[in-house]
Amino acid sequence: MSNKNRFVPTEDSLSFSETIAKALDMPFDKTATKKHSYELLERYFKDISQVLPDETDGCYFENFASRNFMAFADQIENTPIISIDEQWQMFLMSANIIVCVRACIVLNEDERCQNNALFRENLETFSDPYTHEILREKMRPIFIKHAEVLPLANLLTTCMFGFMLCHELAHHNLGHMDNIQNKQQELDADTKGFEYLTRVSGQFEQLKFLKVPPNMLCAPVLAMTYLRALEAIGIISSESDSHPSASQRTQNLHEQFNNIANGNARYLFNGLRSSSEELIDEIEKAVPMS
């Protein structure tokens, strides 16, 4: 429905991905990866549609590279549309790698300082998305040195993006297009979106691309801690007429997660949350008092 720009995999990024695959002793098909990378987000939505045919009936998904961190539900000529900027996926993947390294690897003091700095720099791409490429180059040595955390970070990112799709889908199905946007709508869309994601997770073995194992369902809660970090440095506001604070959304989603989580899911979440909280604490200590 649009001709908006898209990010495309480069030969350099494909070659680097091949290097990572070798480090993980995984097979790698450059041609297939290039094709799947370009179509991946649409394939996520197709998998959701497979699990939720009634909820997605007539709904159209578009992704694009506007560099504006947009994600919204809309309606054009009675066609429900979900639009999400691809920049979100890059931001979430970088944040997840940094948090997973902190949670899974014993770091020395210099490495912890580097970890803190990279997390802060990734947050700042929210204000200047074009610096993501600079950050990615800084993180390349981390990818190689700690390649073992990348599968976990990738699963978390997949789950977070799946939740974003489900959240926007929930806005349509809850009738929010007919009303002025407000905080309760966002909380309701989080709740319904998490319900959708849980149903998708229940069929992860049958799906080809949006694989969300049940122990990854902590990912939407973790994503809200990243929004908290953005609030901590003033990039986004915790006071809004249309959106609840990150803390409110975290609490709401944590309740949904606790209702369905098994022991493995809670164990994973506790470790990741502890690491993300440490990073936020470091950020808050560094923010000047007003």
C-alpha cells in the first residue's frame, strides 16, 4: 500500500553474519538469509495471522525505514493497517545483546563500564537513529567475543517485535480507532496484545519464523524497562496524556506474565531484569539532578 524505504542486508552485514554463524557452529546460507532478512517482518505477521485468522482478517502490515521509531495502528479506506518502523528492531536487538552479555557473562570492571556506555549509546539512537551504524561497529567485537548470547538476544528481539505487532493489532480489535487515544487504551492493548502473543507462543513449534517459546514471554516486560531507561535520560516523557508511564506498563505486563509463566520463564526473567535494572541504576546516577 506504500512505497516507503526499507533497510536491506548489505554484503558486509551478510559476511559478518556468516562469521557469527561459524562462531556458533551453525549452518549459513547467504542467499536464503538475504531473502529472509528483507521479508522477515512480513513473515512474522503471516505467522501471527496463521494463529489468529479472525483477529487479523483484512488487516494489512507495512514496515519501513523512516528512522523515526514509529509504531501505530491506523485505518485507511476501512482497511486496518499496522505500521512499524524497522528501526525498532535494531534498537531492541542492540539493547538485548547488551543486557544478555551483562546477565550471562562475568565482566570485569572495564567491561562493565563498556557495557554501561554501549547501553546509553543505544538509548541515544532514539534521538539520532543515524548513529546506530556507528554503535553497531563499536559492538562488533562484542558479537564475536560473546557470540553465545546472540541466540538468546535474537529470541528476545523476535518476541518483542511480535508483541509490538500484537499490541497494534489489539488496538484495531478493541475498537480504539473510533476513540481519542488515552492511557487506558494503551494498557488494554498491552493486555490483549500479550494474550495474542501467548496464543502465538503456544504454536511456536509449528511456525516457521515467529518462534516465541513460552520461556521467552518475559520479553515484553523487559522491553518496558528499556522505555524506563529512555524516560530516565529524558528522551521520552513519563508524563503523557495518551500513554502510561513505562512503570505502569511494566507492572501491567508483569501481572499478565506471572499468570502464565513457568519456573524457567521466571528464572530467565529475573536474571535479565536484574541486569537491566543495574544498567538503569547506572544511568540514573549519571543524570544531573535538576
